[in-house]
Amino acid sequence: MYEFTPINRVITVESVVTAIDVVRPKNFFFPGEMHDFWEAVMVLEGEATATGDERVYNLSAGQLLFHKPLEFHRIWTSDHSQPHLMIISFRATGDGMRFFAEKCFNIESELQKVFKKICNMIRKTVEAYKEGEKNYPLYSSRTAAMLEDFLLSITDADALAPEKPTTKEKLYREIVRIMDEHCCESLSVTQLSKLCNMSVSSMKRVFSSFSDMGIAKFFLSLKIRRAMQLLDEGKNACQVAQLVGFDEVSYFHTAFKRETGVTPMQYRKTGK
């Protein structure tokens, strides 16, 4: 008689989105985005600065940064560096994925090579899917296995300790923290500045150093992120609009579709 031991999969890669291998020019500036899947950014050469919500990262060669779902993030370069970046985006589930939230790692050269192979395999898989190739199931299975194995291989790694933030970075973190705490309220930029104990001009100046998105726009994105979470919990659009501080349900529908590309109802139906 056989005894079967169950396999507990702590990480399951469900789908891939993009794979980018690129050298960014000096003074490159990506304004930022937010999406409901994971993103991993590897710096192969050079330096770059990235943000993830209120956190600021000064990345150098060999470092790998993870952005969790629904995290607003952006990246830019200075006037003295043209970094070689590899970026992969994917959707994954499992208790093990919590380990990567808000984490940055130093990755040894052999694992950097593995990451590059995964990038190439993701591009091959996406192309096979678009072209309807018969080998797509094989490619997608290999991609998922490679990515899962890579993620599992660094779950024992120590994340880099956060660098001591500059005064401006501290102010930026505080602004984002306060906006996040009050994202369910209907507040103007002036009201937000008072909560931050700053003038409107000072708050805008600090915020613009780390984000190309205006304060009002960023505050709205936090509201939409919270709305998505509430919709995932099963609440309807009318309830969510009220809970995140919209006076009119119709405006909530308009804002949600503008930010996500779908209506609240479509978001609930499709399960993201």
C-alpha cells in the first residue's frame, strides 16, 4: 500500500505579462504606474533610482527589486549612468509570494544569468501565444517552472537593509504615508498639506522630486487601489464609492474606468 505525501506549492506562477531587456539612456524618466501583478527589476550594469509607494531605492549592478501588486512604482536614471535593466512582470499566487513584498536583493552572477534566461523565455512564450503556435503550452510550462524555481532559490536570501533616507526622502515618505492613511476621505491638496504640516508649494516641490504624478492624481490612484481591494472583498460599486470618499457614484465609475481601463462591474466580473 502506498502513502502519498501532499505537495504544498507555496508559489504558483499563473501568467506572465512582459519581459524587457534594455539599456536606458542618461536622464531617463519613467513617470510610474500601478497594476495588479508582480514586477521584478534587475540592474545588470550602472545605477538607477526607483520608488515603490513611499520607499526610495538607489539601485546598483546586481540588485533585484520587487514591486508587489497595486504598488505605485517608477524608475529614473541620473546624468552619469546608462543602466542595463531587465524587467519581468508576472502574476503569481501562494503564501511564499509575501516574502518578496517591499524587498530588494543582491543577486550573484549565476542567478543573474538565470534571470536573463527567464526574460528570454517569457518573450518566447508571449510571442508563441500571440502567434497561436502549437508549442505554446510547452513554452508556458517551462517559463512557469523556471520562474518558480528562481523565486524559490532566493527565498532564503537576506534582503538588503534599507538605506538611511535623506531629509527629502523622509518628507516624501511622510507625504505618501499620510495620503495612504486618509485615502478614504474627500480631501483637497490644501487639506493634505495641512495634515503633512507643510505648505502646498513645499509639499509639491518635495513630491515632484520622486514622482512625475501630481499630488491630486496620486491621491486618486490610492483611492482606486483601495477601491479595487474592496471590490475584491465582494462589495458593490455603490458601497465602494462611499467607502473611498466619492460624493457621486457616477464620478467614481468615471474615475475608476479612467485609471484601470474597466468599470467597477467589469473588474468584479473578470476577477481582476
